[in-house]
Amino acid sequence: MGNYVAYASGSLELRRVADGRIVSVVPLQTKGFHRKREMAALNAMKDGGGQAGESVVKAIFANESKP
């Protein structure tokens, strides 16, 4: 019995609350692996969530450092 592979892809749009301006758009693409199909999908989503969090932090710091 082999492992399943699940893919999660999409994009995350960061908007400034004050004026609704788009600050950044971050593409997301991850894979999840497991012997059960459902767990492979959950692993892909979990990894996507972590990737999204890291991307948000990087985008915030990048915009804060701009004059």
C-alpha cells in the first residue's frame, strides 16, 4: 500500500484595513503525504497554513521597511 499525495494551491491577498489597499498577493503551493487520503489532504492544508503565515510576516516586514 503506497502513500497518497495531496496538493493545495491558491493565493493570499493582504489588504490594509485603513484604506483597503492591496499590500501584497502571495501565491501558495504545497504538497501533503500520508498513507490515508484524508490525512494527506490535511497535511497539505497544514503546510499551506504555515507557508501563508510565514509569507504574511515577510510581507509585513517588507512594507514596514519602505519609507
